[in-house]
Amino acid sequence: MKTCRELYEELEYRENTPAKNWAESMARVGRINQIKSEISQQIDVVKHKDAILKMLESSH
């Protein structure tokens, strides 16, 4: 299983690499969604509540 950092790196790469054709575009979108799902499964929102709230407050 990849670490959260590795998943974020792959997500950034996939989002910034354009697809060459329609099939590759569909595969790219599917992989991006899969990566986002894997990241959300690894993050315990209850455990990291304080950090999340702090980030949200600083973004306003």
C-alpha cells in the first residue's frame, strides 16, 4: 500500500499530465478518482480534527 505522500505525488502527476487520446483520458480520470478515494481512506478525520479545523480556519 502506498503512503499518503506517495498518493499525493501521484495525484499531482496525474492531474498535471495531459492525456493523449480519449481512452487514456478515461483511464486518467478513473485513476485520479481511485487515488482520491485511497487518500480519503487513509485519513482519520476524527484523529486529525484539530489540524483540519486549523487549516480550514486559516483558509478564510
